[in-house]
Amino acid sequence: MVGIARKMGPKPAIGDCYDARSRESVELGTYPEVEDCIVQMNSLVEKLESLEVEVLRPDVLDATNQVFTRDIGFIIDDQFILPNVIKDRASEANAMDALLSRIPSANIIMMPSGCYAEGGDVIVHEPFVFVGVSNEETFDKYKTARTNTAGLEYLQDEFPAYDFKGFELLKSDVDPRKGSLHLDCAFQPLGDALLLAPHLFKNAEDVMWIESQFGTDSIYYCTEEEAYDLHTNVFSIGPKEVLISASAGRLKNWLEERDYTVHSITYDEVVKMGGSLRCSTMPLEREES
């Protein structure tokens, strides 16, 4: 499922922004126009369909930003998980009714009260599930802290076959260069590579573990500017095929040198709202490779 920008509503006031990049865009007068977001999201859909990907869209809600579908539901194994999200985004789940009607109830998990997670913080990379998590103090302090310890522990209990690994990220509600909204804005495993923005991790030992697990030769280290432009936030079509932002020229070269098929999508307007290609996509079913 790919998000939709058709009825995003008016540009928000600064006080209504719930991520640092949107806030910055409002302050700078660069918040994207609805029409520009529609064009860029339609180009993403057209590219996916040209690659024989079936694309669904959410029901359209009035005056609601529905661009970033990744966060309001996600899949682990054959289970569709409906998480608790911050109240600013809770209404987005109302657009899932048609989708949920196609999924057997036995394959839907509703996370219990007090357990928060957003799909951008959950990355399945067997045998691991990596989770961007915030302790209770951070979770209560920042709007950009979206997944709490209770959410991680609940998922861990529900899926004991996986090795869950939580990473704390730096958070900022006002400066997008000083924090990461979700894990996929700082960390993204691919088939045999990893995209990483180490400066956004709260704990140096987590970066050391990642480097030990993946190997430094297989890691693309994002500069601060590349992380700001969300170059980690790519969408994998397959183990060696990926959609990336058209602005990510250095990343494109790095991936192609490693025999990846790379599709570049112009997404610079959508990025001004704090998410990119992975954020805009909610994978529901993948063919076995």
C-alpha cells in the first residue's frame, strides 16, 4: 500500500506539527503543496506498477495527511499489526477498513493499550527484528519518540522466533538534524548491505554492534546532509533491487558498484514532511525470491 496526498488539508501551523522536518518546512515557508506531493507519489506508484508490483491505496480521509502509510500498520510473518500511534496520527487508521476486510481476523494483531509502535521503527531482517525504541522518559518528552519499551516488549513476546534488537535514537521535536524520527531514517538493511547514519544513534555501543554484525565494508555511511535528506529511507523491491531518492547520487553509485538495480524517484517535496520512500509504503505481501 502506498500513501495518498489527495486531501492533506491546509499547511499546518507550527504548533500543530508533530515532526521536526515538517516544523522546519513551515518555519522556512517551504512546506510542500498538495499538488506537488500528488505528482511525486503518483510517480512512485507508476514505477512500482511498471515493476509488476500490485499497489493499493488507503481510503481518502478529509483534511488528513495520509502520505506515510508505513507507520500505521506493519507485517511480521503473516500477521498484520495495528499499533497504537500518537494521537496526532490516530485518525489515519480509519482509512484501513477496506484493507482489513481482506485480511482474516486470525491474522490481525491489535496492540494493547500502553504499547506504542510505528512501522518506521520496525525493520524485519531475519533472524532479527530491529526496533527503534525510546525509554519512558524520552517517550514522554518528545513527540518524535513513537515506539516505547512496552511496545518492543509486546512484539518480542508475540514473535519469540525472532531475535529482537532495540536501538535508541537521538530525538528532537524542533531540529531535524539533531534527531531521527524513526529507525528507518537512520538505519536500513538491504540484501547484503546496510545504510547507516551513525550520528543519529544515542548509544555508541549500538553502532559498534551494528558494525560488527554487518561489517564496515558492507555499510554505506550517510553524511549528516544525506541523513537530513533521508537517503537511508529507501524501498527494497528485492534483495538486489531498490528504489531511492533521485537526490541520492552518491548512494546510487555505491549501490550500483555492488550490482544493485537502482530506480531513482524524485521525492524532494514529500521529504519536507519528514519521510521518504520507505515511509510512504506499507508492504503487505512479498513473493518468495
